Amino acid sequence: DAGVTQSPTHLIKTRGQQVTLRCSPISGHKSVSWYQQVLGQGPQFIFQYYEKEERGRGNFPDRFSARQFPNYSSELNVNALLLGDSALYLCASSSEWGADTQYFGPGTRLTVL
Amino acid sequence: EDQVTQSPEALRLQEGESSSLNCSYTVSGLRGLFWYRQDPGKGPEFLFTLYSAGEEKEKERLKATLTKKESFLHITAPKPEDSATYLCAGNSGGSNYKLTFGKGTLLTVNP
């Protein structure tokens, strides 16, 4: 079975631009979470979605937004990119709301110049 | 505020030299303590979930244990392919189920 998939793999943007990252969860999984991982740090929680509703939000500015679609896939949008947004963006899926184990995708490497 | 601290930041071992990685946590309403392995440029790979003090889980050369304040990842007779960053995370439950991660321990096993 396919695991969590993310696209694109790599992305280069310039300051002020907008970016959309995509995630498909493991088949049958209904909850998706997004994390940001800066080089040398652990992943930091951005959003969690379940059944198309936002269930949690981390300490990120309003430039970050996300949504979940009826097929449980998800998009993360970042507006007005800053140099500090350069990071590995990780998507994780879990089977149900409250299911403990989150399985991560390979990530999208975003570089902001 | 939830906090997870891992030590050491980096560990270099010879092949076959056993050791332990430490994860101390202060996570309110801890629902579970998780260990992941992460290779460079890749997403974290799930290893273990621990729920209660005294619990132990094993997988090949790895064994994870949990106390009320810490978790340990014991590596027995490591091989070069065990080289990776090992991440510890706590799940706070409550209104969401976010994972709070430590910074990780970079393990290098030399042949």
C-alpha cells in the first residue's frame, strides 16, 4: 500500500511569492497534520485537519493556511514568503480523530530566495 | 508549554558498541510517547509508541522504554545502517493530537 505522498518534492520561490503544497494521506486515513522542520530542528506543528475541519493550529502567522478535501487530501498554502519559511514541510496522516500514531510523508523542501 | 528534550545532540559509536539515547518530556495529559527515525532529507519513519510508565517495546536492535519523566532508546550492537537522526515526540491529546518533537539525536555508527 502507498504511504503518505507529497508534492512537489522540491520548490524554489522568491520572497513575497505564494506557494501551495499538496498531501495525500494513507488510503483510509481521515486525519492530516502539517509540520515545518527547519534544518537541525525537530518538526514543529502547523495544522491538523479531520473530516475537512481544522482541529488544531500551531504558533504560525496567518500567512499559513490549509484545507482538507472530501477525499481527505490536503493543501498547505503560505503567502508572502519570507526567507525564514525555508524548511522541509511534512505531512502526516492518522487513521481517525484521536488515533495516536501519525505516519509521515517524504516532505516538500521549500527554499525561499 | 509542552517540551521535549533529547540528549545527546550527537552520538558517534563503533559498530557493535551499544548505547542509549535519552528523551525527557513535560507534556500535559500525555497520551503517548513516540520514537521516529529520520534519514537526511526524508520524512520521519515511525518506530514505537509507548503509553505508560514501565512499558517496553523492541524492534530488531532497538528497544524503547518509558518512565514518568523520560524515555530511552537503547541500541544493541548497532550497525552502520542504524545511522540516522532519532526523534522523540509527545502527543498531548486534549483538543487536538499534535506531536511535540525534540530536536533529535544524530547517531553515527562507524564500521
